[in-house]
Amino acid sequence: MAKVLEGPGMGLMKKWGILVPNYAVVTSVDELKKLGDANEWLKQSKLVVKAHEALGSRFKLGLVKVDLDWKGAQAAAKEMLGRQVGSITVSQVIVSEMVPHKDEYYAAVKSTRDGAEILVANCGGIEVESNWDRVKKLRLEIGDQPSQQALEKLAKEAGFSGAVARKVAAFAGKLFTCFDSEDAQYLEVNPVVARQSDGELIALDAVTLLDGDARFRHTDWNFPFAAEFGRAYTKPEMEVMAVDSKIKGSVKFIEIPGGDTAMLPAGGGASVYYSDAVVARGGKLANYAEYSGDPPDWAVEVLTEKVCSLPGIKNIIVGGAIANFTDVKKTFGGIIAGFRKAKDDGKLKGVKIWVRRGGPREKEGLEAMKALREEGFDIHVYDRHTPLTDIVDMALGKSK
């Protein structure tokens, strides 16, 4: 699951016919001034300025300013940009048109085990949290589409009537279309407002969670995903994400500063298993990583290079269970190429490499790994008959 910041989330909703206010995401006051020269709404409208980061409680932190004129918006952007909040530095702000309104509503779509739920309430903003019993739900089975009749019934159950009920039903239908078409796992608009000038429903905010592994299906996803660990993604993490978006299969990489045991496991289950084993035995993880789904060897090579570049590592664990279809020799070919490149670049000095794997062509793959000893690598290779946690014990000096 990948979180998308408000600007790209609003862009996706606009793509599917949902009305949103005019907005712009900027990284500097100079950029904002240039946009003002080309977009009259920035100078003619009342404006809202918000920190465009994965931060909660932005109002309480002073990172949301409302009812601003053009000069006030520039001042607010200047005040917010560069501000340090915990481990996050505010690097962007979103400036949007302030939409005069009286009533606020709530709408969302979320994935469930059996399909999806559409949620609607005739209250919104912070009010919805204390009135959750007013949120009404329409449950859908996998593959089902909501009918107009069902959506209007949902709106009426939520307390809407007449023309407003029809507008809410249409809004919820468009939100579901966006959810379904964009491989979303959760979409929330809070608040949805009725614009004072014409009564049209406008999405004033967006919470967007997408299936990050579906990126290859969406050539217009030209935005980065929001960091999930209270900090911006590092350059190596973003480079691996870029590779992951282009391939069949998957490669993942997250850095953990201060660790000395690097992970290069095959499969999400093995990655969690090995990580837990390292921590349980008193080790310090330097990263989270995985490759799975039979990715191409070049992608695994890129991942390996990033793992080998982690500072202060003493061990690299190349672990995995017994693969069903991932070609062990092929993916090991990518790892071996990455090891060789790292060694040529002066890395891996004093680093021990521990390998345990089974699966298609494991014999050839393990033999190729063992051959690295002749090239000066401190590598220890084991087959499917060695318990997974044994190499963790050996790497951490817990057993022989």
C-alpha cells in the first residue's frame, strides 16, 4: 500500500470527473510567484496554504493557513518551507483556492476482504470523527459496480434528500470509479462541500492510498509515493522504487540507520522472518529489502548494489525459503553481479556474506555463489537443508 500526497490525490480525482478547487504544489516562494503571473486565480481568490507532507495534525502544528490573500499566501509559504517537524523537513506546500461553503460532508471508498465499501455521511471535517454512527455504508462484492439506485439509497440513508441526495450519489459514484480505475485501496474526501455559488459538490481534501505494485499499469502516475517512515525517502530508496515500477516481480529497499546486519532476502515472508530473527537475537538491522516474483537479474543487481552500499555493515544475509517459480540461478546472477561491482568500488571490506536458498536451479545458483570465494569474497553458502534461522545465528556469532 502506497500513500499519495494531497496534490496528486486531487489530480487523480479530477481525472475521473470529481470537482476540486484550483491548486498548485510548489517548493519555493519564487516558484509560487511565477505561477501567480500565469494563473489569475492565485491573485484573485482567497487562498489556503498547507504543508504538502505526510504529516498529521497540520492545523495544530500551524501548517495550515486559511483565508489568505496573494501576499499572505506567499508569507505563509515562506514560513512553512524548510520548517523541521520531527524528522520531516517541509519541502513543499500546496496552495489552493478557498471555496466558500456552508455545509460539509464526508465520502470514502475502502477495500475489504470481500470487495469494497462506499461510505457517506451528512457531516464532515472534524465533526465526522465524533459522529461516526452517521456514516452509512454500501458494501460491494469483488467485481461489482454500484448502481445509481443503490447510491441514491445510500445518500438518503445518510440523511440527504432531493437534489442534494442525487448530487451526493453522483459524487460517490465518481469516487468509486476513481478508486476502481486507479488500483486504490482507500480514498477519502473530508470534507466534501457544497459550493455556495452554485451548490456543486467540491472535494476540499484527499487521502489516497494506492496499490504501489500496480504502478506499471498507470503511465500517468508521475508522482512519488509519500514516505511511510516519518522521513523523506533516500536517493537509494527512490532508485529502487523506480526499478520496481518498471518490472515484473518486485524489489524493495528501506534503509535503517545505525545497523550492521544487511538483508537481501527473497520474498516478503522471508524478509520479515529473517528481520525478526536478527532482532530477536540481538542484532541491528541496517535495512529492509526483498526481491520476489521472479524479477529480472538486472533489477536484483541494482537492489544488491544499494544493500552493499549501506554504511557500517558487517554481514549481508541472502536468505530465502524454497522458491516455487523464482529462478534461483538467474536472480543469484544479479546478486553476484552486484557483489562484484561493489567489490570493484572498494566496498564489502570485512563484510561476511551468508546465503541460504532453495528452489528452481538452486544447485547451479548455489555453486555460482560458492565460486565467489575464489575471488576473495568472505561468503558462506547453504542449501535448503539448513534451517533459515541458522545462518542468522552464524552471522551474529550465536552458533557455529
